[in-house]
Amino acid sequence: GIPPERPPNLETIFKMLLARQFRFLGWRSKCVLLCCCVVLLFNFIQYIFRSGETHLVDKFVSENLRHSLRIQVHPFKQNSLTPVVPTHFDKCPVIIDDCANGTIPLMVRAGIPVDEEHKRPLICVNNRMLLSPDDKTQYSRGMLAFVLDVPSLTPKKMLVFDIYEDGSEYLEVFLESQALGSLIILTTYDEASTQLSKTARSLITGIGSKMIDKLKYRASWALAVIRGLQPVDKFESIILKPKKHDWPDNPALVHGCFPLRTFEFTHPHHHTMASASNCDMPSADPCQSDQFYLSIQTTRQQTHWPMFCINGKSVLYGEESNLFRGLNLVVLNSLLEVKFIGSYDTYESQLQSDLLLIHLNNITEDDLLITVTNDEASKQLTEEVRQTFSMFGSTYIHSLNYRDAWLFVGKRNMFGKSAFEKLSQSVKNTEFPQMISLKQCLPKTLTAKKPGDVWRETVDNFCQNHFGYEKFCNKSKTIPQYMVTPTKPDQPDTSSSESLAYNSPIIILTKMNEYQAELSLLNTLIAVAKQPGLNPNYVLVAITSKVFADEPKDLAHVFGFQSHVTGAKDYSNLLRPAVECAMLRYPRSKYFIIIEADVTISADFLSYMAQTMPLMEKDPSILTVSAWNAHGFVNTSGDPTILYRVPDFPGYGWVLSRELWQTELVNVFDNCCLDASFHNWYQDLLDGRDIIVPDVSRVSRTPVTDPFTPTHKFLASYLQNRISSNDVSGSKLVNIASMTRDIYEQGVVDELLTSRSLSAVSLNLNRWLQGRIPHCIVPPRTRITNSYVVIVEQGSSSDHSSLIIVAKCLGLFVYEEEPLRAVHYNNIRFTSNGNRFTLLGTKSEYYQLLVEKWPKDRIIRSNFFV
């Protein structure tokens, strides 16, 4: 049970030789040295054998779960156990028989690897012993995890994670896969903190732990909790190891009568509706027989409280009604009787969001849901809850941000949108917004607005408040087809790895303080809304200046997208708060698709991402996927079916992984990434990794027309004569499987073996140098695709001077003193006239491998340019 020690190294032996007893090498010193060598050899052999003993990954991670959580599967180490779930239970050695109804006897004892029985792990539930201290096959070093069904208390899973040896990756998978309402027991044996990641600690905190952050080396800890419900403090315990002790004096222990609460949707206590003068109902009933009068309002500040009144009678009003910060809801049955009242602090705790989700899922189609916010309700409001409110007909729930006020009346499975919803957004994202209220007659049978009515109402409201969109407003009098029935993705199998892109949030960056930026944003939003398979709830529009925030927020709302005002002073400071907001709003998303300002995406952009993003799962040498090709001009690209690996970052439309952001980028962001992305981010972070780019770009950048833009001259050269996949037919990629590093490099070699070399004469390079032709002349288009190579002499592997000249002649992007882009092992691959080309330097590893293939006279020598 003691964590294994590494074998002594040479430094240790050297220090031993310098010790006093080895000053003179007599027979004693020789014996000691011999013993040290034997011990060293024994430990080394033991370590090698222990490292090699692996077995199959635990069966609790199903194939679908592995895929959905995108975890690379590899074997658990020797100490990771999957104990057999017992079907026969011994009685617990300590019987608790005085528990009241609704509670069960429960005892959880952590373990210390000593011979004393009362310090070994023990788990008893309902006086049945699930884990016996005498059965050492059921536990080993690490974290012990048990899951029981509620209310049957049937054991579902019994697992042991050797955190010390294996890390906490599989524990994270386990924690994320557990259903709400399950009884989860976690406890330690021996050592479980050394490689317990921040993610694992956060997940354990999310299920109800308040002490996991205190878990240190060889500490003893135990927890019992029902996921989704507020934890009971007495059922978590931690005991730290005293200094100069090997172990804590006693293992952690929790025991007593555990409240076995379930998620039955029942009214917690009886409510009566009393007449109240504050309900603001007219003295004469204004409603018809098929209507009822509803009066609800949100808060104006912390000292004011929401109001719920039905037909002039108060259901909830004021502090005495147990209204709390967050979301407060009332559920009425078909007779307009109160069925349920709930209050959820979705500012403080994700547990409250989980509980709210359970209650929302138990509302029937006959029930009427009434919801208002109090104070702040968005911080811990999960995407699952927002999606569920959308099913009840909410339009604004995805735009609910910090301290916004929101009220809503809806029903389950409303086809369309609710007509009874209001949103008041906070000022500067800190101050309280204007109070909103709804005081009117509502139909007893609630029906939704038709999609066309919602669209026209939203667009009309936008066009009345904002100017400069006349063309869009005139066209939008008829609802676009893509807003009525969104098109399905090209890949119908949404369970495949290609569904990764369709389930990843899209962050759209904006800069509204520049000329015609609003029209550029409109074009981007329209292109995004047209993407087959798009989930509008997964689109977040990040806005820079608060001064210009209303217009882009309203524009995002027209398309059903979310928005977030970052408060960034300028565009260079926008990405960090935008990413942090998205990661908080979508806590389970592993990847985020970034669309930068002034960028319009092609019709197959999301399809391209769906085909390429799984490569990031398979190959750790791929840093990210981009939809932009730095050399994607009309004459140097044209095949939408092929991809390349390049060692620089093109930007514009790309994928950011949560892991890359949290472990690498966030710490160096201010040093690497405040300039525009086309300045080549990540150069110091590549560490041998590549970026996947297409031959034909899937994004296009709006040309810069403002001559006062600092980068105007560069962008004028960089953005002219571009081609995107909208300009060519056929977008299904064909070489995805060959993009992993080893296969790709072999593919480059295979293509070079069949490539014909082009000399300076065949390219008319001399005529170009004399200014007689605009570009080198390359072979014309034929019925078949041919491969060509242009070989250029290099003085060293870092000498690109001759490559730059030939690249410019071939029409590739070269700008003043900037380094040549997309140079992968001293070669650049591109297409022209339907043929494939490789610009190859003589110091490239590929050339050195195939040096005997091409005649020497075909090489373009550096002295050619003298």
C-alpha cells in the first residue's frame, strides 16, 4: 500500500560513496556497496515488471461514453480494480436501527494501510456491508467509488482508481457519467491526492463536496451524497496526516441516518392563495371565461422581491415567501391550482441548476410554467437548463447574462415561441436592470407563436431601433427558410465522431467600433445561421465595447444566438473574456470554434469542422484545425477535398481546445496573442505540433477599405484574389485518414516519388525576374491530376531566401520581410491548374531521402538569382 519509491540513481550512490563510512574502502564498505547494487537491481526489475502489467480498461466506460467524452482509451494500471458487485451482503458490524422514515443507516470509513482491522475501508448501506475490511480483493490504493440506485439501493458500480499511479482521467470520466439522483460514495485508501487533477477536484465539488480541495498527501477522506441534491455536511469527513507521521491517526468516518431524498415532483408543502392589495388586478375582472389574470414582476434591486399573483391572489410575494436569489418558478395544473413552487440559487451552485433541471423534466404538457428571476440567476445556470427552457417556448433564455431580469410563461413542447416573455438586461453587466412585469389576461390554454410571427416581430423590433440595415429589413419581411426548418448536417450519423463539431460552441468575435462593422457582423451571422446541423443555442456572439453593445446584442437575438458583452477596451483584448464566458456557459464542452471579426464562413464550414475535428482526438501532434489557407489564392489552390499540415497558425476560423487554453495558452496569452491572429500566434507553443488547414479556405475575410488601418497595406496584399469553397464544387474531404503525422509524412514521400521536377527554364523564372511576365508559368490543366516538384537550393535548413523568391514567382503569399508561411519541413504544398505542386528546399528531410531521384540540373541554384 505504500507508494512505490523510484530506484536509487547515480547521484544517490555517489553521495553514499562520499559519506564518512566510505572514506576508506575496507571490506565493510565493499559489502555495503554490493548490497546497494543488489537493491538497485531488484528495485529496477520490480519497477519494470510493475509498469508492464496492465489489463483491459474498465467496462464502466461504454464505447458511446468514451466517444462522447472524447477520452483516449488506454489500459488501467495494475492497482486499478473493478470489484465484482456483490449480490449477497453480510450484516454491518455496527447496526443503526433508530433512523426515521425517509432516512437510511449509512456508514463509510476510509482506509489506512495498516494491520489494524478498524482502520481498513468499510462501507455499510442500510445495514448491509457493501465493502468488507477483510476482503482485500475489493480495494487497493487510490480512490474507491460506489454508485447505488435510489431508492432501491441496488449497487450499480464499484470501482477503484489508483490516482497515485494512473492519474485521474478515468475518475473524471466516471464522475461525468453518473446520473442525477444516484447515491455516490467516494472514499480513499492509502494515497489518492498526488495526481488528483483540478478538473477531478472540480467535478467532485460539483457533486457536493466541500472538502476535496483540502485533500493532501496521504490524507483520509470520505463522502456520501446524492448527485443533484444539496449535500449533508455530516456525511463528509477529512483527516489530514500529521507532520512526521506516515498516516493519519485514524481514517475518516461518516455515519448516521442518511436522508434518502428522491426527485419526485410533488408540492413541498401546502400553499393557499390569499387576496392581496399588491397584485394590481383591476377591480372589475377584465378577463373572459377562457382566460385568467396573471401579475408577475422581477426585482429592481436587492431589497425588492418578485411577485406572483393569479386572478388577484398572491402566490408568492416578498421575502417571507421564501423567494431566493436565482430562478423562482410556480407550476400550475390544468385547473390553475398551484402544483409546485421552487426557488433555485443558480448564481451560487451548479447543484441548484441540476435540481432545477430535474424538476423541469417532471413538468407535464398540461402544466403551466411561470418563472421570474431574483437578483442574479445566470452564473451557474447550465446549458442543459437553458435548452430545457427553450423546449417550453423561451426565446430569451440563451441571452440571459449577469444580473439580467427575465420573466417567462410557457408550456412543455410548445411548437414555436411563447408570447409571454420579457428580458431586461443589466447596465454595464453590474448594475441592476429596469424592473419588468407582466400584468394581463392570459389564455387558460396557452399556445405558441408561429415561427413566422416570431421572426417578423423580432426583425421589426430590430429594424425600428437600428438604422443602416434597409436591405436586410426589406428582405426579411418573409421568414427565411433556414429559420423555419434548419437543414440537417451532411453527416446524418450524429452519434459518430463527426458530431463533435455540431455539439461544440461557436464563438463569434465582433468589433463594432469600426467602419461598416455592423454589416460585416450581419453577413457573418447569416452565414452561420445557414449552416446545416447548426444548434443556435451553441452560438455565442462576443461584443467588445459596452457603448456599442445594444446593436450587436439585438442582431444576435434576431437569429436566436446568445450574446455576451465583454467590456474589452479593444478587439485585441476580446478573445480572453469571450473564451472564459463560453467555458463557463458550456462547462462540458471540450472544444470551441472561433470565428473572428469581419470573417464570413462558407456554406460547408461546419461540415469541414465536423470532418477534421476528430483528428485532434486521434493525434496529439495536431495543435488545432483552421479553415484558412495562407496560400489560398485563385492560382494556388482549388481542390476542396485535400488538407495539409503546416507549422504556423493561420487564424480567422479555427478550433480552441479547453485543455490547450487552460494548460498552455491562458498563462502566456498576453505575450503571444494580443495582435491579430494573422500575425502567427502560437509560434512559441508549437513544440513540434502542426495545424491542419485546407487547400481551399472555408472562410473569407472582408477586405479592408479603411486606409488608416495600421495593417491596411499587409491585408490589401493578403486578402486579394482569394478563393473559398463557395467558389468550387464538392467539399467532401478525401485524405482525412492520412493526416496523422506518420501517415501524412509517408504520403508526402509517396507523392514526391511520382512527381515530375520543374526546372527554372520550364517555369520561365528568368523572364519573371526580368518583369516580363506576372508569374511563373506552370503546366496547364489536363484530364488527370498530375504532381510536380520545384527544387530550390538552400544554404542551410533555416535559409529561405531562394525559396521566398520562387514562392513569389509561383504566386504564393510573400510580404516584405515577413517569414515565408506554411513551410513544413522546408516544403510548401499547393495546387494550381488542377495539379498538385511541392516547393521543396534541398535541406528538407524529404529531399535528403529522395536525393537520387531527380537530376541535379533540375535544381534551381541560389546563384541563379545573383
